Amino acid sequence: MKKVITSIRNPLIKKILTLQEKPRERRREEQIIIEGVREISQAVTAGFTLTTLLHCPDIFSEENVAQLISDTRTSCDIIEISRDVFNRLAYRQDSGGMIGCAHYLKKTLSSLDLSQNPLMLVLESVEKPGNLGAILRTADAASLSAVIICDAQTDLYNPNTIRASLGTIFTNQIVVASSTETISWLRENKIVSFATALSGKTGYHEADFSQSAAIIMGSEAEGLSDQWLKNADLLIKIPMLGKVDSLNVSASAAIVIFEAMRQRGFNIFHHPL
């Protein structure tokens, strides 16, 4: 019998709303909410296991649901929801009438599968989900080997992060770790760390990113901590010629990442998901 939900008071809908709004519940349940056909497909391709798929037939037909299930070779509870329920759950207007619940994957530093000459990004204490999502889009565009998030101030699976990333949160190798762990791991793996800082004496374009490298970026408000400034192999800076002394962290990340790509001849770095 087809499952249909028409009330936002339904227990499952209440649970999904709680998972959307409360990072603690996402961590406790080890589940995330994924909105959008493209994002759901990317998550399943990356190895995330769907537990529930909600679709609004006014927007996304049963035939399209069946095709998505076939394309992703997944099996889960499929539930039809009314437009009113979908509108209550949806964070965006263009998500295609589809919302999924999935168990999330936990990667560790030791589980990262790196290329011979990796280029990666380390983010310390980034606070804004939108900035994190935008940075993940850049990381995907550059096909970085990995993104390491240290001492996170925002939940990786915040719905706004997923939305801003356009699903690239599922196409990047991402690890959440402490700064202490990450500094040790970089040294053990002979990966040179380039930390962006106002106190840097070397322009980002003068750094040698052709070697195994990690670009280190700090929070929007505070920049990098003393721990990173003291332990990085080289402090680099983006020259600022106007009245302000800093850029948005996502803009800074894009500038440095694509300089590194330029130095490497814009090679494609393959990493298994």
C-alpha cells in the first residue's frame, strides 16, 4: 500500500524537521537530510545509504522516483508527501520535490585515499555554512585530494552547507578532525602546509604548490589560530591593495587553490569516493 503523508504533525515529518534544525540530533541519530534530486544521486553514488525518500508527486512524478531508484540502485522507504508538507520541509524552491534521509559516512585521516602528490585544503574553525558550502564547490572544481575541517564551528551536514555546496559535499573526500591531529598527520605524510595569514611574508603566488601540499585557511572573523601559525611550514598572504585587509574566506580559498592548480598545469587529481 502506498504511503502518503499530508500533515506536518506526522511523527516522521517532525523527526525530519528536528534533524534539519538540530546538529546534536543529526550526530545522535547519525542521519542527515538531503534535499534535491542531484544531491541525493551524488550522495548515493558516494556511498551514503538512504533510509527514507520523500517525494511530492505534484513536482516529482512516481515514474521519475522509480527511475532515480533504478539509477542509484538503492532501496529504502518511499513516501509520498503533499505539497504543503514539502513546502514546510524544503529549504529551496528548485530542489525538484525530493527529500531524502541518509546515514552519514565517517571518514578519518587514516582512511583518506590520496594521490601520489596530493593537494588538499584544511579549514580551521569556519563558522558560516554558506561559506563552507561555497568552498566545497571550489574544492570539487579543482578536484582536490581532500578537505580537512578542523575544530568545526558549524556542522558539516547543516542543510545550508549542503545547499550552498550544490551537492559537492558528497563528491569531496572530507574529514573532520582536530588541529592537533591534522598537524601531526600532515607531518607524518610529508605534506607541506601553507597557512594564509596577514602576517605572511610570502605572496601566495610565490609559494611552491607543486609538491605535496595543504592550503590552510582560518575562520572568517579570527583567521588562523596561533597553533597553526606556529606549526605551518610557510605563512603566505594574498596582497591587498585597497582599503580592506582581508577577503571572504571562500574567495581567498578559490584564489589560492587555483594558483596551486595553475602551478600544477591544471592536472586532474583523481580520488576514489
